[in-house]
Amino acid sequence: MTQKLNRHGISVCAARNSALAALAADLPSPILADLTGMHRDTAIRWVAYARRDWAAYLAARADDQREAPATGDHR
């Protein structure tokens, strides 16, 4: 199916990854592996990715905001 869609210029990679991340956030890894047919180690990585702790990212963003010069540009 992916190959057929790609031939018509429709990329499904981003949608596939988003769907897997959503499933991984809601399902335990053994269920995700059985449901999708992926290897259990791959399912474990997806679940870890989906439930990742964002504290380090938020701290880095806060550091960036403190270090950025005040230009009036709000991102």
C-alpha cells in the first residue's frame, strides 16, 4: 500500500509514525507488538518514545529563553 501511495506522490511516513506514537502512548508494549506485528524490542522503543519525560527538553528551552537577547521577537 505504501509503495502505491508513494507512486502517486503521497507520503505516509509521517502519518504512520504519528499513529504508532499514539498507539504506543495508550498500549503496553506486548499488546502493541501483537497488534502491529512489530518485534517486541521495537514496540518497547516506541512505548518509551511515546511516554518520554519532557523535563530535559523544557529545561533546555527555558535556558534558551534566558540566554536569548530581548528582541521583541516572541516564538
